[in-house]
Amino acid sequence: MNINNFIKIFLIFLFSFSCSKQEIKKSVINEKSLDLQVLEAYVEGKKSLEQGDVLFAAKKFNEAEILYPQSDWAPKSALMAAYSYYIQDYYGDAIAELLRFKKVYPKSKNLDYANYLLAICYYEQIVDEKKDLKSIENAKDIFSYIIENYPETEYALDAEFKIDLIQDLLASKEMYVGRYYLEKKKWIPAINRFRTVVDDYDSTIYVEEALHRLVEVYYMIGLKEESQKYAQVLGYNYNSSMWYEKSYKVFNKMYENKKIKDKKNKSSLIGKVKSLFDTDE
């Protein structure tokens, strides 16, 4: 190999190495630039959120996620977009973002929070227990999921409290419909509603009335043994309840008259005792 060929090969090698180095450097610069863009979009979204411009904030958070889906910022940005919609009561948009989050990031460390926020979105849409049954059921299902899968979290503690309130709402709906059937003398549908409260919502505030209504309905249709059975349950568990007193009167028609008579006797006795203090004696 002559000297000229050697020089040519050396120059080609040097040029190739230089280009390769520039490409590596260029790639690193672009990667850093992408990280910077993601961070800038996230910070801008957070700033907009603090200023109350939630729609623009959600847009910037979505932008941050799209720019670099593989980064640690992506799931955080998706959650922040959902939260932005939530605080402005855009529940439909928030729910859509959260359902997508659960699908795209099934192993996120913030999945407990995502489920909790989703449940709250459904829960806060409950206005009327007689109409918003779907929201009630969705909220109950997700709160139950949180209790089962994240029992040691603060979300589980609040979920238990929320489920108690939801149970009261569902029992209230059953009682409302049951009273309607009772008023229309539709005995079997009324019984079914009241039994649902007794069987499924026995920890709610409506169980006492439901037991009394069963006593009342069964007595009216002539099933006195069945009526007595529910009266005994009511008496055993809630013997100081006004509903037990009402049920007692169903079987004891003279109870009210006796009560009035006793009241009069008591008044007379008080009058007699007061006479001991008269100044005439």
C-alpha cells in the first residue's frame, strides 16, 4: 500500500468517526430537549390549574403525556388532566381520562388514587337516589374495589364511610317505592321492597321502618303469624323505637286508649299531691 492510499483511508476513517460522534451528540441533545419540553408543558399546566384555567391546564397535561409517553411524567400528567376536569365538575371528561389512565397505566403506583378519584366523580353526581341509580352503583362498586385492594390506605377509610352513605341512599329508594305500593294497596310489590331493605340494608337507618311496614302489610292481608314474626324481630332489636310502638299498636288496639287513660290518671295524681301544699290546711 502506497502512502497516498494510506492517507486516503485515514481521512475516510477520521471523517466517519467525526460524523458518528456528531450524530450521538445530536441524539443526546434532542433527548434532553424532549425532556425539557415535557417539563415545560407540565409546569405550564400546573400554573394554569392554579390560576383556575382548568381546560387549558388539562390540554397542557395531555400535551406533556403525548410528548413523551414512556417518561415518568406521562402517568402523572394523565392524572393531573383528570383532576383538572374534576375540580371544575366536568365529571364526564374526568371519568374518561381516568378510565383511559387505568387501561394505559395498569401498574402505576398511583392507581389507588386514580380509582378513588373515579369513585368520587360518580359519587358527586348523585343528586336524587330515585333517578341517579347508575352513578350510585358505579360509585359503590369502585369504593368496594378500593376497600378490597387498598385496605391500608386513607382512600379505603373514606370509601367505607361513603359506602355507608350510599347504602342509606339505596335503602331510601327502596322505602320510597315500597311506601308508594303500600299506598296503592299493591301488597306483594310493597312487601318485596321492604324485605329488600331488611335483607340487604340492615345496617341503615331505614331498617326499623321497613320491619314495621312488613308487620303492617302482613297483618292487613291476614297473615298474622308472618306479621308477628317481624314484630318480634323489631321488638328484639329496636324495642325503644317509635316503629316498635307503632307495631305494638297493630296487635293491641286498646293500647292507645290505655295510654291516654294512664296519662289522665297521672295528671289527677299530680293535682292531688299539689293539694298538700295548699295554705288552707
